[in-house]
Amino acid sequence: MQIRPSFLFAVILGAGLANFHPAHAVDLLQSYRQALDQDATYQAARAEAAATREVLPQARAQLMPNLSASLVRGKNQTDSTTPGLFSPQHNSYEYLSSNYNLILRQPLYRKYSFALYQQAEYQVAGAEAALDKSLQDLLVRLCSTYFEALMASDTLALVQSQKEAYSSQLQAAKRSFAAGQGTRTDIDDAQARYDMILAQELVARQDFSYTRRQIEVITNSPTGELAVLDPLRMELIGPVPDKAEEWISRGEEVNAELRAMHANVEAARKEVEKARAGHMPTVDFYLQRGKSDSENNTSINAHYLTSQAGLQINIPLFAGGQVVSQARQALANLDKYRQQHEARRREIGEQIRKEFQNVTEGVFKVRALEQAERSADQAVFSNQKGFQAGVRSQVDILNAQQQRMTARRDLAQARYMYVVARIKLQALVGSLGEDEIQRVNSWLTTKGTSSNFGLVSGRESQDYLVSDMLRSSRTLP
């Protein structure tokens, strides 16, 4: 059988197109900047922080001078009856009255207001820390979703490549059987693997579409081609410093969530002071200037101009036990916030230790799987040569190809897990920002010169396909 040049050209052209990526692929840094403006969860956190910041000027206002004015003007009618010598005398008259007051009041001592202001400061500090945590969460969500999308893309490419290899092996098994050189078992085994890979392709396509939509949800923009991870650019290094305890100590000091919870504890402490302030007196200084005309029916047409300055002291004596109850309630809430902070501190310490180990072990795992991939490539090559020499079967080649696909998939997954673990570790210690995103982004490439999932390009797998087809054609009469 002669292989037509046009057929070979189509196969080789397909191999080139399989590796083609548009030059204008979206990278991680671009996605991050879009997410800052478009992610609804982060925008809600920004709005919440802006609303919380207003409690500080509101609390400060309770300590500032208060100036108020009151104006009253009315029409009055009086009917009076007075005893007379022979009979009661009835009089009825109308008059206009007015009263104008200007009052300046300056709080001098209000324990409740002082505690309220200090509580507002902690509330604002907690809101800023919560906003910082929301940003860290956004970065982790985006990076995790981005690399999950790359992993889904790699998996789909691997499955499609394996499907082509299985299809080639199935056709070759059929031709060998027709030529009397193969067995029915070879055909059945190749057919079973091909059917299974078709099902895997459906799952991989669904995962591919889902992960892309997840990025669209965060960035609120269509997701096209993504910049892919270049293993040659990737910095495969362990955490610095290399002791988990140092990372945990640092996380306990600067972790955004712990800072927010610590601020909540201090705000709850001030709530206790506010509750106890119900027993404390208040002292205000005031100035008052007032003018009144015809204040009552005994001073019609009389005009008064009054100025007053003084101190006003209010002393609570008994409130039915309300103040004591509120203080007990505030103390209970304070203990609750303390325990929540302690529990979360321990959990975050364990999370830091876990991600520290993931980064450390990820370095060794990636290097081990790189060697496993090279060994799997060699196994495929050796089995193909063995098949040509008659010492290996079609099943041996299929098994070797399956092992290579598994090694490539595991390697790609290990690389992405290492990157995500590194990002999570930085987020837990509060040092994840645009600088780290730029560093990770420098590991990506928009050039379609190599496959996402391994050191062996997609063209090589296509070359295997071409060689299999050429070899299989020689078995036909």
C-alpha cells in the first residue's frame, strides 16, 4: 500500500496545528487585574470596609461640641373668668408668642462615648484587615482556578493524544489480523481502550469548559486561550526560611484573618466598658442664649433676652439591673471572640505547616515525576522498537502509552499543586500580592512552542502516530 503525499501532509499539518496557541493569550497577571475590578465578592468586601470606616467619624462626633437652635412662634388665645363684685367677669384675648434658643454643648466626661470611639478604631482596623483577607482570598481563588483550567486543558490534550494513539493501534491491529499476522485479542484490547478513552474525553471536555467558566465568573470577561506554564522558566525551590515554625510565627503576627479577629476581640473589650459605663455619671459644659416674647398670658408684650453658661451632671442611680445584665452579656461575648481567635490561630498554624510541607515535598515530587516521564517516554520508544523486532506486542505498546499519559498527567498536576501551595503559603502569612503574582506570571508563556503538560512536545506524539501508521501499512498486502 502506498501512502499518498497529501495524506502525510494533512497528518503533519494537524500535528503543527495541535500545538498552535494564539499570540495574545491571557496570562495570570491580566486576569488578576481584571478580577480586582470585576470580582463581585471582592467588591462587596470593599463596600463593607467603606461602610465600616464611617463608624469612626460617627463615634468622634459624640465627643465634639454640639450646636443646636430651636425656634418656636405661635398664636395664643386665652379665655379667663375672674370673680366680680356682682357677677364673674369674662375676658378673651389673642396674642403672638415666640421663643428662640441657641445652645452649645461640649461633653467633658462621658465614659460611654470614649469607649465607643476606641471601639470604632478597632472596628475600622478589623475592617481593613478583613479587606486584606478578602484580597488574599481573591488571589488564591484566581490562581487556583487559573491552574485548574490549565490542568483541565492539559488533561484534555493528553486524552486526545492518547485517543489518537489508541485509534492508530486499533487500526493497526485490524490490519494485522486481516493480514493473518495478529490476533483477535489485540483488536478487542485496543477497542476496549479506545472506547474507554472516548468516555474520558467527554469528562475532560466538561472539566475544561467548567474551569474556563470559573475564571469568567471571577474576571467577568470571556476566557480565551490562557498563557501556559513553561517548566523551563519555573522556579522549583523550597520555602525560605526553611523552618515551618518560623512561617507559623510570622503568620500568627501578620495573617489578615487573625488581625481581623484580634481587632474583634479588642472591640468586644470596649463593649464591656460601654456596658459598665451605664453606672458612670456624665458631665457636659453648655452655653445657652435665648430670646422670648410674650412667653405666657402674664407677660404679654414682654421681651426677655437670657444668656446662660454652666455644667450639667447626670448621675444614674438605678436602672433595674439592666446595666449589670448588659455587662455580663458583653463579658460573655468577649470570651466568645477570644476563644474563636485562639481556635483560628491554631487552625491557621496547621494550614501554614501543611502548605509548607506541600511546597517542600512538591519540589521533590516534581523532580521525581520528571524522571518518571523520561522513563515512560523511553518505555514507549523501546516497546515500539521491540514490536518492530517482533519481541513486543500491540498490548505492550498500549500499556506503555497509558503509563506515559499517566506520568505526564501526574507531572502536570504536581507542578500546578506546587505553584498553588506556594501561593497559599504566601497568603497565609500575608505576603501575597501583585509582586508574587508577577513572579508566578513570569513562569508562563504565550508561545505555543511546547505542550502544557510535559517536556515532550505534542509534535512528538504526532510523530509516533505517523510512524505507527506507516509501520501498520507495511503489514497490508
